[in-house]
Amino acid sequence: MFFGLGGVVGATVAADLLPLFSGAAVGNICDISSRLSRESIALAYPAISVSVWVIALAFAMLAGGIMGLVASYPALRVKEEWFLSMILLVGGETFRIVVTNTPEIGCGFNGLDGITTPFYWLSNYLPSGPLQAEVPTGLYAAVIVLLAIGCFVFAQKICNSPYGRLLKSVRDDKVAAEALAKDVSRVRKQIMVIGSIMAGLAGALYVYYIGVATPEDYIPALTFGIWVMMILGGYANNRGLLLGAFVITMLDRGSLVSGIALESYFPTLNSNLIVYGRYMVEAVILLLLLVFRRKGLLPETRVKTKAYTLFDFGKKNAKPSSQPAEVPPKGDATTG
Amino acid sequence: MLEWLPGSILLSLFQGSIYVVVSLGLTLTLAVVKLPNFAHAEFLTIGGYVGVVVSAVYPDNLLVIGAAAFLVCSAIGLAIHHIAFKPLMDRKVSIYILVLASFAVAQFIRYSVFSWASVVGLLSATQNIKVYSLVTLYNTELTNVYALAIVLAILMSVLLELFLKMTRMGKSMRAIASNFDLARVSGINVSRVVDVMWIIAAGLGGIGGMVFGIYTTVTPALGFSTLLDIFAVVIIAGLTSFTGTIIGGYIVGFSQTTVMEFLNYYFGVSLGYQPLLPFALIIVILLLKPTGLAPSSTGLSTIRKFARRNSSGPREGEPPKE
């Protein structure tokens, strides 16, 4: 939901601002002609296209944060655990229906296209050939990787800090955290806002990469894939998430490539089957994980705050096991 | 000026009846095995497709088609219980894990149906059942589909009520619903009763889908598009009350059709926003009255049971709340 929101907001902002900055007339941003003019502006003015990209990202993050705050109001007040997933599912579907049926937001059902990467203008300076199209995209992909590393470092910093310990305590034992005078609902709200800001950023980056924003992209299967990534690597574990994301993305790309390969051998094969098969494999992976390995592939590690590394608990202990005996992880989390 | 009203009320009754039939199965699942089964709506899809396949062979033979839909869905319900949910329940996992698992099951069934339909070329199909008008009142045709759905809803509610109150199996089912351990200690064959529960719950979903498939085009996404409506019904019902489910089904049916057309007619609200009304109902009820609208002792006790189950002792594999 937040991912989709970031995408649509980013695209709309980009489409509105590009002509505005370059002085061209702002027409209807859903037209084919406006799409062409977006592309020509992106080709002609390097400074404008990069600055618009930055602004679009900022707006997407802002929108994600605001929506996270709004959604946290009902989501954190429900009584049962699974009502929360119910609320988020409802939120996602609401977003999709509203965007599909409101042409004012992201051009409704048809979506908004002609969003070129911020380095599209580079192709002016390159010799024509296969490189001309590949270099701007490759450069943009590198920027995305850098931003992803940034987000990862940020998440690691959060987790390995006293605040990360607080998060763990809120998750493991709400009552104990409340008894220690921690404002549980405030912490949960904060973390939801941080999460949705990241999702908004990712959505805008994604839209810039694929070039279109349509509400039909943000189907529940996408959220489901992200869940599988999370559980596969081990939730509550940023490194695990990296592993999970890597495996699922490999599955995704691998299924595309193998689909093309298979099609050349079996021309009668229905190409839809590859996509459907991928979703089915994801579902089976999740089920197997839930039954046999609920902690994921990588186990949750302890919180490494500054104090922890200062006293060097882990290294002095002669046993090389990942769980030193003196401080069990649970007590570690709740005593903060 | 109100010429849309009778037709719209009739359509609401029809949709409400479908929701009642399908949601009765979900309520049963929630009451007996305490599982919010997000895969329940997929039975609707399967029922619809069974209707398509069987009606090609036996056109207009509602009894055969209905029985086939019931049987196929029951078999699939039993299979997913034994393959996916039972191993998890035996490990006493948290309800959150069960919800995730039911999403996985739903996704697997949905895309299996997608694959099958794509190979056979039935990605959007209709059932070979003739729809004709029985009576015409106020320019509104009461077709056989509408009558069938309404009669079916009443019949199924009465049958289920009789089954739960009169038969030995139904009584054991209620015993399991109110206290699982006590029921087992007192000698009830729990796994057999749970199997019967899955047969009934999945079969009800299938029959509902079959009747719904006469009215609309059957697509593999048919179940998913009604998933949240069905959950709106059971949330209005307070999760485990059968009376509440019947009331909730018609509330959702009316909010989707009559209220929506009213809004469209007088305020010009686009009909595309139709699914938002049940969503609003879900959120409002979860926030204001999570025990549902129906005053029912079984509903309340199950909610308490949920709460106990969630707070008692450490369980492994509890995912973080987001």
C-alpha cells in the first residue's frame, strides 16, 4: 500500500513539475502528448530532471509517512493481532480502488507513464548503439543500490541501538514494556511511520525505474512476495531480509528468463503459467517455512548497542556459540 | 423517480443471500478451529468453476451442479486442512502464523486456478444455466437465480441450525467451539469432528460460489474480490455468531447495492467506489465494537478465548507487530 502510494505520488509530482520547471505549458498530464513532452524535457534539461526526481522522492516519502501515521490510528487500536493484518489489507485495497476510480490521482485506471530515469539525458552524450539506452538505466540502478545500502545501514543502526532494544521489548512483551514506563503506542506509531516512509521511497524509485505507475501493479501478490522475503530470511533480522529479498528476486528474474528459454523450446507453452507458477512457488515456500522453520534461514541476533561492544560480552566468552549464557536474548530485550 | 429502488433491493437481497451462504462456512471455521481463513473466499472461485464445467455437461441441472460444487470444495477443504493447517495447529502456533499460512494457501489455490483456467482457456467463463424471469413486479424481474439464492440462504441457515442443535455431530462441534480441551477430554473424536466441519464449511463456500457464478462471469479472481466483503460479514457478526452472520450478510449486501445506488443517484458518487462501503464497515466495527453487532454469548466467549490464547505463555515464532 505504502509502496504503491509512493509510486503514484512520485509519478504525479514528477509529471506535474517537469513542465512547470522547464516553462512548458502544463496540460492534462494523462495525455499522450504530455507523455512525449515529459520525455523531451527529460532529454533536454539535465538539471531539471534530476532536481524533479529528488523532489518527487521527497514527496513520496512525505506522503508515505503521512499515510503511515493515518493508518497507524486504526491499526494500533484493534484488539486482536490478526485484525491488524485485516486493517492493512483493507487499507491496501482501499488505496487501489480509490486510485483506480479517481482520474485526478495518477490518471486513474490507465496510470501515468513516460516517467524516465533521472539520467535519461545522458543518452544525448553517448554514441548511438545498445549502450545509449543501457547506461542511464544502469547508472540509475546503481543509485538505487546505493540508496538501498543506505536504508539497510539506517535500519541496522536503529536495531543496534537502545531504541532497537525498546522495539524488541515492545514486540516481545508489551505489558513489561509498559510497566517500565515505555510509551508502547507511541513507539509503534513511530516505527510504522519510519517503515512507510521507506516504502514510499521504494515506490517512487520503482516507478522511475519501470517508467509507469498504474494501480493494477500493486496487487496483494506483491505484498505477499515481501512477506515471503521477510519470513524466508528470518524476521526481526535485517541481514535475513537481504537474503530473503535476494532469493525471491532471483526467483522472479529467474522465472522470467527461464520462461523465455522454455518458450523457445516449447512454443505451445502458455507464457502465463510461468508467472502463476512463480506465485505458487512463493506460497509453497512460505507454507514450508511456517511449518518447518518458523525462525527463517538466519536466526535473530542480539542487539549490539555501543555499551554491548564496549563491555565486549560476546568475545570474552570462550564458547563460540551465538547465544552466550550470561544474558539470554529475551531478558536482554526486556531489561533494556 | 424511485424506479431503481425495487430492483436494487432485490439485488441486495440476492447478494446478501450469497454472502450469508458463504460466510456461514467461515463463521463455522472461526467458531470451531479459531482460524480466520483467508483462503475461504477461494472456495467461491472453485464453486463457480465447478459450475462452469459441470453445467457444460448437465445444463440447467441445478441439483447435480450444486452437489458437484459442494463435493469438490469439501475435498479441497479437507486437503488444505490436512496439508497446511493441521501441522501448524498441532504445533500450537500463534494466530498470526495461521493467518499468514491461510494467505499462502489462498495464493496457491488462486494461482492454481489461474494456471488451469489459462491452459483450458476459461479465464473468464459463464455457466450454462438459463436465467429466466419468474414474476415481474414494479418493472422488476424476479429471476430464478435471485429466487434460488434467497431460498438457498434460508435453507442452509435452517439446516445448519438443525444440524448444530439436533445431531450428535453438531453438538460435539459446539462443544469443541466452546472448549477444545474439555471436548477432547470428554471423549469426542476431535479430529473427525473437525474434518466434518471443514467439509461443511468448504462446501457452503462452493455452493455460494456456484450460485454467484450464475449471476456474474466466473474469473479466477472472483473469490479474492469478495474476500473482504465476507470478512466484513463475519466481523459484523462478531466472528462466531450464526444469527449475526445472517444479519451481517444482508447488511453488507444492502450497503453494497442499495446504499451505493442511493449515493450514486443523489450525490453522484461513482459506482467504482462500491467495495469501499464494506471496508468502512470493517474498520468502524473493529474500532468501536470488536465483539460485533450481534449480542451472542458464544461470540463473547470466543473473543475471551482469543485473548487468553494470545496472552498465555511464550510461544515460539511470534512475528513482530508492524
